Amino acid sequence: MRPSFKHHFGRDRRGNVAMMYALALPAMLLGVGAAIDLIRAQQVRTELNAAADAAALAALTPGMMQQSRDTAQAAATNMFNGLIANISSLAPGAPPVVITVVPDATNSLQRDVTVTYVEYNQNIFASILGVSTIELGGTMTANAAQAANIDFYLLLDNSPSMALPATSDGITQMEKLTSQQDGGAGCAFACHQASVGNSDTAGNPYWNPNKPSQTCTGAPSGQRNDPNAGCQQMDDYEVAIKNNITLRIDALNTGVTDLMSDAAAAVQNSPSSTPPVYRFAAYSMDSSWQIDMTSSNNYNQLMALTTDYVSSWSSASKNFKLMEYYLNNAQCSDAACDGNGGGGDWATDYDNALTTMYNIIPNKPAGQGSNVKGDTPQEVLFFVTDGVEDEYTTTCSQSLSGGDRCQAPINPTLCTTIKNQGIRIAILYTDYYQVTADAWYVDWIAPFQSQIASQLESCASPNLFYDAGVDSSNIGSDLNALFNTVIQTAHLTN
């Protein structure tokens, strides 16, 4: 028996599929269209982010780093707007892009840029449902630091204390070679003096100044540097030279040579697209015969400020020598040191030296070292010393020789005036040797020995104090370490 037509029709579902598909099709199309709108919006977001990146970088180009904040901000804004102008799907009326550039290029070498945008991308399919746009927003940041241009003013101690051998072995050797001096203890310092035949040169060999390779014997005739004398006694400085003992002043001279090479290499290998410009000048504390206690001309210019510092120092280093005295506690009367100028040692006059350096440094306050028009280089006083002043004064906590001679640690207030002008002070401390067998040291230096390093550190700018230690054979490495600290902190001077 065949089933009825009614029963067969009720079981047939084939037509319902078509009806359901027809009903669902609009929603499916809208879903697909919305997905297309979202995909397209993501593509536009990628373009907007790329434009924001380009805008941020536009404010950080080497050329723009030399411009003001407003100029950099305008360049970044123009870059962003120019790039997004080609995105046709963006709806009009979006808020302007917000670009911040901090800090001002005329005040710092560090620049941070932030680009914040809000844009509306027009929908195609979702607009049917009343959603005409999709909001797209983002924030991009970038930063850059410009290497600072720096002028270095080297103040190099060449007082008699720099006649100390650079190593402990050298000190021991020097004391043995001068064992007839200082009551049999020997003199650790290779003092340089014109007058010989006295307790300061006792036991030293004789030599012929006209034939330096010929050693002679007999009583010394005249003073050590008398060109007419046939046989003279060596001073302790010449004894050190004869025995190849490296003194602190020798190590310092070589160290400055290394410093100049290191500075040139730092410029050549600078990661900055605009390499920094470094200039160096060099001054010694003075040749003692030139010291005028009534003036502030207590310095010797070894090398004028120059960018050609490697070659210039090669020539200037020949003139960087130990101060010469006529004899102990008596200055030379002239450059030839052929007369007794009297007086005291007065060989390390910080008051005059630092005042003079302050007057020499031209730009006060110091600049930021950028290449912005009107800006000037950063300025650094690079000071190498053993930290004990020895100068003429009538007021001193350690007054000597009737009150006209002062030996004391450096007074940090001498440095305050310099630092207040934005000039940084970098100090390399060549430790003052504790000659405990020497009565002078025990009476006049030992009482403040513990203050020497701390007073120097107070004089130096933050993080720019370096203690070389008693062994000064690595002064070149010490100078380089201090130099690298200076240039690495250059952008933090504000």
C-alpha cells in the first residue's frame, strides 16, 4: 500500500534549507563585510603607526637635533600629516595629532618625542548598520641623545711632590740610592735643585755636564747647572734619570699622551651620527721662579685650546717638566735657576692656580655642547694633583715658616665658584705618599693626611673623582677611565 501524499510531504525537509539560507544570507554578508572593514582598519592602523614612527624620527635627525623644540615639533607634525594624506579612507574631522618634544634642544642633548593620534577610518559595510567609522588611535615614542662637544682644560701638577717615583719599587730604589740623605733614611723624592754639595745631594755621584756620559770624581765646582763647571754633583732628579726610575711626573706626561689618543679614538668611533668635537688645552702649576705672590699669573700654558691635541701635545709634552728649585725651601731667581730667589717652597698654590683657570675658561656659564646656533661647548677642568697645597699665605690652619707658608688639603670652596658656572671639575688624585720616617711629613702633613682625598672629592663634580693610589704607573689608564666617565655623563649636566 502506498503512503499518502500528505505523509510524504511532511517528511520532506529539502526546501527548508533553501529558505533558511535565504533568511541568513543578509546577516552573513554583513558579517563578512564587517570582517572586511576590520581587516581594512587594521591595515590603516599599520599605516598610521608607520606615519607616527616616521614623525617621531623626523624630530630626531642629526640636523633636527640642532634645532629648537618648536622647529622639531613642526617637522614631526608635517611628516605625520603628509603621510596620512594619502590614506583615502580616513574620515575628515579627526582631532589634530599631538606631538610633544622634550626637553628643549637648547637646554639638553637628550630629546624625547611622543606622537599621539586619533583618526577615524570609514566603513563600507558596517555603515549599513549605522556604524560609519572605526576609531583608530595610537601613541609612539622615540628618543635620542646627541654627543656633547666638550672643551677640556688640563691643570697638571708639576710641583716637587710629583718627583716621587711612580711605583713602590721605585720609591725603595730611590731611598737606597740616596741613603746618605735625610739622616740615613734616604730621600724618596727625586727633587730637582740647582745647588749641590749640600745635605740634599749627599752621596750623589759626580758628572761632567760637558760630557754627560763621563762620570768624574772630586769636589763639585759651582752649582749643578753651571755650564762652565767641569765636574758637578748630580741632584736627586738626575740620579733618578741615571737609574731609569720612572717618576710620577713622567707617568703623568705619558698618561696625557695616552689620553689624547683615547680622545681621538672616541671621536672616530662615536656611535653618534654627528660625532662630538673635543678640544684640549694644558697648563702646569708653574715653574717656581715665575711665581709672583702678588698676582694670579701662577700658571704655564703648555698647549693652547685645540682640536689637534694629539699632535700638539706631542710637542708640548717636551715642556712639561718638574719644577726646579735653587735648593730646599729656596726658589730660583730666574728661568736659568742660576740664582737663589729665597722664600719658601710655595710650589702648589691652589688659590692662584684655580682662580687663574677660572679666568682662562671663556664661556661662563658653560654651554650644553650641542650644535644649536648660539650654544657653546661643555667645559671641564681636568685636574691632576696630590691634593696638598703649599703656598704663600698669612692665614692658614697649618701655617709654617713664620706664618707665610701654608700646607693643607685643598679648600673645596675654591672649586665652588667654578662649578657654579656649569664647569665640571674632574680630579685624578695621585696619593700623597706617607713618608713616616720624615720629620717634616710627621709634623706638618700627617695631621691632615686622612682629609686629603675627601677634600679633593668635595672639590670634584659628582662621580668625577678618581683615586690613582700610591702606585701611579697606570696614570694613563686612570685618566682614560675618568675621561670616559666625563663623556658618558655629558647629557646629564642640566
